[in-house]
Amino acid sequence: MNSSEPLLIVGSGIAGLAAALACTRARWPVRVVDKVAQLSPVGAGIQLGPNAVRLLDAWGLGAALRQRAVRPRQLQVRSAAHGRVLASLPLGDACVQRYGSDYLTLHRADLQALLLGAADAAGVQIEMGCAITSVAALANGVSATGENGSIFHAPAVCGADGVWSAARAALPAAQAPRFTGHWAWRSLLAPAVWPASLAADGITVWLGQRLHVVGYPVSDPASGGPAYNLVALVEAAEPGGPPAAPHDWSHAAHAQSLLQQVGSASPELLALLHAAPAWKRWALYDQPPLTGPQQMAQGRIALLGDAAHPMLPYLAQGAAMALEDAQALQHCLQAIAPGNAAQLPAALQGYAQARWQRCAQVQARAQRNARIFHATGPVQWGRDAALRLLGARLLDVPWLYAGG
Ligand SMILES: Cc1cc2nc3c(=O)[nH]c(=O)nc-3n(C[C@H](O)[C@H](O)[C@H](O)COP(=O)(O)OP(=O)(O)OC[C@H]3O[C@@H](n4cnc5c(N)ncnc54)[C@H](O)[C@@H]3O)c2cc1C
């Protein structure tokens, strides 16, 4: 069965655009649909470990990436309470020496724009303002139904529609996301408001009790100038449990409420939190780690990115896993003849087999980091002692950064 019909990708986030590029690189025509009318610079900063940067380099996007990204000098872990350094890991050239690739930081909107530009250049069709409500397997293909009644037929569908994936329902084994009880508070600081004490050339993580704060330099997607991305990740028992509008990435948030939760902290950290001009917060959802390939693909339907494996951002790898998913998809599609739609289920099965264990490992590690980063009492003392003793050896993640 040969098909010149495009593959359908639901979602034009990092996973969807990367998947679109992967398909075109494997010589499959592709069409992307997204529910939003236009892409907007939502989200916050993103750290890209060497495993992710290596892929973007391989796709020829490295030069454009480096025009927008920052190359932090080091990762430093500090105590939120007294601000002292507990451990540090050199990045920059040291990362290239260890892993053959850079560790970079940038705004999510810039990464999305980079992938969008590459997808446009590759001739990918993108249809905005089209929310898919369901995806169903047919005898020799897949149909996806849009909210406006439109129906798309495709030889295969990739669901890259994020945590609240509509495509996921077509995979009986896939699990629904769960509220973790954690919230991310985000702010972007312009240099004019940076406290004098801020070392804005590296990634800093302040570990507190039931919370941590991460800060690093990025380019401001609006002005193109330097900015400091600040995210506070806080465990809070919200009265009434999960938020009423869980899909919303941008609940307006009052600094006072965050400062109350942080409580007493080092003067440098408090100065930084006070300097942040406006906070947005969003509720964090995840899933238990994947247990098998059937949760990532079945027949002619596959999931990528957060649709497949939503995770806490405590290993800074959600977008990186989406990029790795896309690269694996490309390899599996390249292994079959272009246009041979009969081989697509085998290709998607190969994709899921190649990816599920690594994604599960990353999901589990992110959950473990939540327990370690937010530890209290004796566990916190033990953690801090281990960080002081072992330093970089605890912060480095060779199995992850070396690639999937
Ligand atoms: C605080 C925080 C910090 C993070 N830091 C990092 C980091 O440092 N490094 C890292 O690698 N990752 C990080 N992540 C994770 C990363 O942001 C996500 O994993 C990644 O953006 C997921 O991309 P995605 O394309 O799978 O999903 P999304 O970005 O959610 O994109 C989904 C797309 O699908 C569309 N869509 C949704 N439903 C439908 C539908 N029914 N029909 C059509 N279209 C639909 C949406 O409009 C959207 O465009 C962080 C996440 C958070 C919350």
C-alpha cells in the first residue's frame, strides 16, 4: 500500500514541530494541526542538556540555536536557607569535553520559533485554530476529528498535543495525567532589576524545604536582550486539591503568596525573589513512569513529548525527551520505504520500543529529584552533606547526557 497522503501531527509545540521535521527528513509528507489560533511566547526558560543540543546540531540548527541561546558557565547548587554553595558542576567547555556538545539555556518561545522556521523551510503545512477532539484507527489509516467538525484522514497520526492530549485516548494502555501537588512560579527579570549580588552567568539552584528555585540567563524573546529566568517550584497543598483550570499555563500569581511559602531564606535569594516584576504560575502534572511501548504507540497512532510522558521539570528534560522522540521517529521512518504506508505500524512500534524505557527512566529520575530537592529533616542534612562531599559527581548525569 503506497500513500502520498501526509502523516498528521497533532500539536505544534516542541514535540510536534520536531516530529514534523523528523518526518520530512525521512521523506514523509506531513501536516500539523494545532488548536491555538497562533503561536504565542508561552512558557519559560528551557535548559537544553548536551543530549538535546547534539540533536539540534545534527539537524543543522546549531548556528541559529546559538544565536538565541546562552552558554552557562556552571551549574551551582546552593542552600536556600543560607545561600552557601553545596556543589557545583562546570559546564561550558567542560561539558563539550565530557559529552561532545554544549549545555545551553534559552526561552521556550525561541526554541519553538527555531523549529517552526525549520519546519516552514522544509515545506511543512501547519493549520492553526484546529482543536482535535478524537483520533480513531481505521482499517488502513487513522481519522482525526476536529472541534469544528473537520475530519482528517492520514496513514498515521502522531499525537504531540501535550499533557492534556486528546490523541492519547486512542491508546487504551496510556495513562491520564495526575496533579503532583507542585506548582511552578515563573518570572523573567530584565538586567535593570537584577540584584547586584546576582551571578547571571550560570545556572543556580537553591534548595529549600518542600521547594526549590532555579535561575539562569536567557535571551528575552520580546526584546532579544539579556534576561534572567527565575522559576520557583513549590509543593503546596492547595485547598480543594487540583486547580480548577489545570490546562492554564499562566495563572496570575501574587508574589506575597510565594514569599510566604519560601519563608526565611538567604538575603541574596530574597532579593532576587523581590526583584521579580511579575509572577505567573502553573500547576504541574505528571504520570507514573511508562511501563511499556504500548503506552507510546499502537498500530498507526504514536505519542511524542508530554502527550506520551509528562514529567516534573526536576531533571530539565521534558523538551529534550520530545526532541529525542522525534529523532527516534525519524530513524524508524527512514528504515521503511517512503510512501509505504503498510509499514507504518511496524515503524511506529519500533519507535515506541526504542523510546519507552529511556523516557520511563527520565520520568522516574524527575520524581526522585522531587524527593531529594525538597527534602526536610535528616534527609535534607544527609543530602547536603553528600553534595558537599561528592560535588560534581552527584550533579552530573552521564547516562542521560551521553544520549539515548
Ligand atoms: C516550569 C517548567 C520548566 C521546564 N524546564 C525544562 C527544561 O529546562 N528543559 C526541558 O527540556 N524541558 C523543560 N520543561 C518541559 C518542557 O517545557 C515540556 O516538556 C515541553 O515543552 C513539552 O512540549 P510538547 O510539545 O510535548 O507539549 P506542549 O508544549 O504542551 O505543546 C502541545 C501543543 O499541542 C497543542 N494542542 C493541545 N491539545 C490539542 C488538541 N486537542 N488539538 C490540537 N492541538 C492541540 C497545544 O496548543 C500546543 O501547541 C519544563 C516544564 C516546566 C513546566
